[in-house]
Amino acid sequence: MVAQEEDSALIRNDDLPYPIVIADDARPAVAAFIRERGYRYVVVCDEQPDVLRVARSVASRTRGALAVIPFALGEKRKRFATVERVHEALLAAGADRSTLVVGVGGGVASDLFGFAAATYMRGVPYAHVATTLVAMADAAIGGKNGVDLPGGKNLAGTFRDPIAVFAHVHALRTLPYRSLREGLAEIVKAAIIEGGDFYESIETLAPHEFWRWPWVEVVSEAVKVKTMIVAEDRLETGARELLNLGHTFAHGLELASGFRITHGAAVALGMRAAGLLALRTGRFSAEEHLRVLGTLTLLGMPLRTSVKPDAALAAMQSDKKKRNGRLRFVLPRAIGDVEYGVEVPNQSVKSVLTRLTQMPDAAG
């Protein structure tokens, strides 16, 4: 599997009721989609130069673009104030209820622009062009969007499907290694859920330089895992919680650190924490837990944090998956066998958070 994908590679995924196009260069597919449907559209994007170039290139390929509007993003700006700025910009550009909003950028862009489109004039069509691994493998797919509140991540939002998602895989070549590692946390999560050949392929690729990875294939495999689960549980009333493996810990660590810990780093820490909690409750074997830690280590992901256990536990109390005031966790029973809705005593959670302040040893 260690190979460079062909530039012409293109994969469509139709498990959900909208197209997901994964291509080295997704821009022709975006233009064709817009032309076929005759949309007038507005492109909104992250203001980072590489993303802005992609956004302008998308708009230059077909008629109907009303504007290309960049915004300063980042987790700290994923708030209602930014959504209001997007709404005002759409209004100034002449967007009406039939105007397509095309969002370009990473996971924050997908969450925030998707929410803005869902609430502008009570909802306008939205398509996302993903330019980071986090967005391609996770955030842009499944129709979950929203913003953060001071008390926690993604506490305001909607379930509303995009009309299309495009993974512009070429953009990964412009990302620094740190950003690619961020997205790989979501890839590893999907591989743990799926197990089998997918997890083994990530283990095989892990020691190799990222430029050698067949990114179209890797993204496609992660997308297949997500779409399979989302198709069965669109509104996260059950099995879709599996996709939150490591995320209850991760969101608490992000919040407690004032978002100094990035999402990908937090998810890596969260997967170690989920494995430790699964070990404590007799669900997971030490051998498979160490196997996961080995993969994360080869990928250069952090496995230790300086966040105080009490602060992290307090931040976790705002988690959306709580039921009747109790935290619920997604825990592995084996690689390829993951359980959701697990309730454990807070003392066990705090013990795991304490272990996260220490480097792994033979016990994980």
C-alpha cells in the first residue's frame, strides 16, 4: 500500500444521499457539480493563503460566483460572532434562499460554514471543499455542524446534510507535517473501529514519510467507515456514537487547555485514555492497547499531557453525550470491535486522566 496515488484517481462514495468525491484535484468535480445544477453561489473560506487560492480557483472555473469571502478561523473563532459575520457577508453578496454556499477549508470551516448555511434565511444549500485531513476523513461528512460555547465544544449546532462534499487531496501536499498528523488521529480512530486490513495498512504506512502515502486510498477507507455508520444512525441516537472514540476525553482536554492542545493531539491522547479505561474495565487486552500506542508513536502523536486531571474532568462534564448527568464513553474491546454508551465511575476516569500526565510504560 506504500505508493503514490495517480493524479487522475477519483473515488465517489454514495452511501449517503449526497455525493462524496475524493480526488487528487477535486476542483473540476466542484465546477461540474455547480454547472450541472445551475447554481448562483458564494464561496466562503479560511483566509489562510493556500486555502484562499483553492477557493479562488474553484470560483474561476464556472460562472455564477457572487463572491469569494475569506474569514479568520480557528477553534477560538468557532463562535456565534463569526457565524453572524458570515451571515452579514452572505447578505451583502446578494445571497438568497436559492444561493449555494460553498465552504472551503478544514474541520473548523466545515463546522462553522455548515452551521451558517443551515441558519441563513432558515437554510440554504451547502457544499464543502475539504482541504485538511480532519475535514476529509471526518468533519465534512455526516451533516453535523455547529459552534462552541464558553462551556464546551460544539454545544450549539444542527444536523443538516450538505448537498455535496469534495475532498481536494492535493491540498495535503501544502500542509506541514504537524497538520497532517492532526488529521491522522481521525484516520487511526476510523482504523480502530474498522480493524482488519484497514488497521494493518495504517500500521504498515506509519513508519514511512507522508509523501509516500496513497492519500486518496487512505481518505477513501476512512470515509467508508464513517458513511457506513452515519447511514445507519443519521441523528446520533445510537451507533453513530462509535465515531466519538477518544473524543469525550479529547474535548475535555482541549477545553481545559484553553485550546492550546489542538484537536488532533487531543484525539490521540483521548484514544490512549479510552484504551486505558477499557483495560481498567476488563474490555481490552494489554497487547492490543500497546499495539495502538505503537501506531500513534510511529505517527509522532502526543501521548502525554500536562493538563491537570481535575481540570480535564471538570471540562468533560459539558460533553453532549451525557445521559442523566452521567458521562458515557466509547471504548475498544478489540481492534475492530468498539462499544459505545459505556458508563464508568468518575474515580476511574480521573485515574486514567492522571495516567495521561505520565509517559506510557509496559502497562500503557
